[in-house]
Amino acid sequence: MALVGFCAGVVSLPLLLITQADKLSQDSSWFIPAVLLSLAVPIVGALNGLIYAVLGYPLYRWITARVDLHTYSGEFELVKRSDDREI
């Protein structure tokens, strides 16, 4: 989830820079806030994803313990691998 949050921050960074361009351009030293924004958005996204993962995992475990979602049924056959046959 941290990686997903980081990637979401990277993808949303151009949109954020475009929407905040008028505020950034009003500052005489616009370069420093733009660089800080470019560094902070992916890091905050990763931390946000990590927090959601830590908070959401107990709920996920609780739900899957009560509702049998991740089970397989049926018969399974083990396939032996030989050199002349591909699996």
C-alpha cells in the first residue's frame, strides 16, 4: 500500500502543480516551494498508504475470518514435471 500511495503521489503531482501554479507563481522564490511540493507529495502519499494498510488489515482479517471468501474447493491434481513435457 505504501508503494501504491507513492505512485499515486507521483501521478497526481502534475495535477497538483497545475492547480497550485497561480499560488506558486505569486511567490518571488517559487522554485523552493515547487521543489518541496514535488518531494513531499510522493512521501505523504506513501505514508498515507501505509497508514491505511495498518488500519485496514485488522478489519480485513476480521471480515475474512467470518466470511469464507478465500477458499478453494474441489479436487486438485499434482502435476509432475518432466523434461520432455512442459507444464
